[in-house]
Amino acid sequence: MAGDLHDIGKNLVAMILESGGFKVIDLGVDVSVEKFVEAARQYNPQVIGMSALLTTTMLAMKDTIDALTEAGLRQNLKVIVGGAPLSQEFSNQIGADGYASDAMTAKELCEKLVV
């Protein structure tokens, strides 16, 4: 998320997803709302994952989901979130399609969402 420079968890999730057969487009760290929308248009993914370690960057997740909706990209796109300060309750509040507390759970969640 924008302002968050931590990548260990993100990298673990990407590695586990790739080992599970998913193609992962890693946007890196400090990713703006606009970059998420641009990537959704460019790659037409089934799932977008967002993570945060800093509580100050969590609100950008809601902004991203809102921007994806406003851009008309949410019809066939699932959004999952994770990171140390997040919870299922937060995921529900921002309109995400799922929350994963760790990399293996993220893979299992993606498998359920792309059936």
C-alpha cells in the first residue's frame, strides 16, 4: 500500500501463490491507488491482494477498493487483504472479498475465490 515499504510478508505470499500455480504480478511496495487501478486494467486479474504492516496505510485499502469499483473493475475481480494489523473485521468493513492471516491461508483463499 502507499506509504508502506515492508515486503517480507508480501514476498512470502507471492512465493506461496506461485508455488501453487498462480501467476503473480508483483507491484512492489509503496503502491498507490492509481497504480492498483492501472494494473487491474492492464492485467485483468482474478484476484488483487493488498497487504499492510503499518496501520497508517490501512485506509488506502478502502480507497483502492472504492477506486476499483468506480472504474468498473470489480465485477469479476476479487480483493483480498492481509498484514499484521489487519483482521477479518477490517476486511469486512472495507468491502474486501477476503482476509488471510498468513501466506498459506492466502493461497487457500485464492483457490476458493477463483473456482
